[in-house]
Amino acid sequence: MRPDWTRLKAVVLQSDDWGLCAWSPDEEAFRALSGTPAFRSPAGRIYGRSTLESAADVRALRELLLGFRGADGRPPVLQANAVMAAPDYGRLAREGAGCDEVPLVPLPETPPRWARPGLWDEVRASIAAGVWRPELHGLHHLPERAWLDALRRQDADARLALAHHSPVCEAVEASGEYDAAEPAPARTRRLERAVEHFAALFGRPPASLCPPDYRFDAHLVAQARRLGVGVLQGLPERGGTWLRARRLLHLWRWPGGTEPLAMPPRIAFEPRGDAAPAARLGAARAHALARAAWRRAQPAVLSTHRHNYAHLDPCWSEAGRAALRDLLGRLCADGATFVTDARVRELVLGADGAL
């Protein structure tokens, strides 16, 4: 029997970039980099002061989520799509950019400038509380070849960012970890390493994958399937021509019988420092679109990036939590049930085990 999504009122809270050591480790780095092209871009104006989450950020979200209950009596769960490693800036400084691969510092360790004392105690406590579900976002969120080429060319913005332990520069922002411009064997190795490290860190393999920046092709889909990843996020959000048409097609064909299961198009819930319900990507809009998804007999997949809740400006982070509190209150009043990608796949598969 297939699920009655209209009655279930399922909500998935997908959140990208957890564990990512970008954009700025601290205010000093932001001040130094704010004039570079990437930081002056539309994305840079939004993300420039975003940073690695702190123990306090994760604890505050855990306490917020535990304050709500869905129709099944369980709290909302944040599906934290995690980046598994950061560049080893010390080695890069000593050895230069002549290497074939970026040297890495794997989670739960971080480069020294990105240290966040107590962070992983809070992550583990949030997982144990049932409100934090890590899934896979990538190995390091970087187009390695593009970044190393920029460093070898001595691009001024890449060199300045490197000096401040940030990878963000024009060359990096123009590509992605699994972009087709990156060599296919390297993309395969990165995904294999990411899956392996995820399983070692969290004690289980990833059930779901969101390729960074929605830049990927059929090669990535095939490799994810080979590695046993059951759910793919972001397929309707891939860039290129006819994006709107492809989103609409995916919307009406879902679940579509694909492997891995492609999740429905994301609903953007991105407060970006604005707690007002009527903000452009705020609580009122996200709530209305969630209701529309239920009417289509689909789960509501809400996308809310880490930068809403982890920021160099604490007022920005508090506004993000206030907006999330508003949205969760609206959804709980509707009788929503909060699920993960893995649970959606289980419900879609049903008793026969086939998509």
C-alpha cells in the first residue's frame, strides 16, 4: 500500500553545508576577503559571513526542535547534509599547490582556525535526542582541479583566501565538487571517500546524498547507486537550460521510479537574518508551499541552509531560529509529521520493495 501523503502531511527538513569550513572562519577573514569577486557576488553578499557551526549553534537548534511535536508525537528532525573534510591549510602552505589532490583534515577534526570547542559533543547529543539526522553532502564541497589550478596560476583572490584558511574564490564558485568539468575518476574517488568516511564517523552508511551546488551529471547518479545511496536530493534544482520546465516535470511525475529515488523539488526556507514571516523566503511562503505539496499528495521538502543558523553575526542566527520556530509552529498546527529522506524512501517502496 502506498502512503497517503495528503493525510500524512509529511515534512522533510533538508539542510545543507553542516561541517563545511566556509565561507569565513572569523571576522578578520571576512574583512580581508570582502572585496574579492566571490565575496562581492550575489552569493557572496548572502554567504560571506557564514561560518562553521559552533557548539552553541547546534545546542540552540536542538533545544528549539525539542520544543515541538509532530502528529506522531515525535519532534522535528533536521536532516543535516554534512561535508566530511576540510583542506589542510598547513600542508598546502608548506608543500604548495603542486599536489594532484587537496590534502584534507577529516571530521571531526578541523583546521586550527576553524576550531569549534565542544561542537561534536553537541552533534552527538542532538543525534541521540532524535532531532539531528546527518546525511551526505560531499567530501569537501570543492572543485579540486579548479581550485588547485587557480592557486598554481597565482590568482590573487585564491591566494588571499588561502592565506585566511578559506577556499572561496572565483574559480571555486564557478564550479562544484562533482561538476562535469572535474575529471571523472577524481569525482568517483571523492564520492567513495566521502561515503567511507561518513560510515566511519556516524556508524552507518549515508542513505541520502545532496551533491554540492546541484552540479552533477549521470556519472554521479550512477556512482551513488553503485555505492548503495538510496536517495538523491537536488535533481530538480540542477542548473542549465529549461530549469523551470524540468522542475515542473519532476513535480508532476514524482516519484517517477528512478534509482536512487529523487526527492521532490525543494521549497526554499531561507530567512537570511530576517525573522519576519512575510520575508521573501520566510515562514509564511514556506508554509503555503508545504500545504500545496500535501494537496498534490507529496511530502513537503523544505530546504534551509546552515548559513541561516551559523553566522558571524549572532543576531542573524537568532533571527533564523526565530523564523524556524514560527514555521514549525504553523506546520505542527496543521498536524504535520516530520520525516527524513530515508523514511520517504521506505514509504515509497512499500511492501513490495520496488520504486
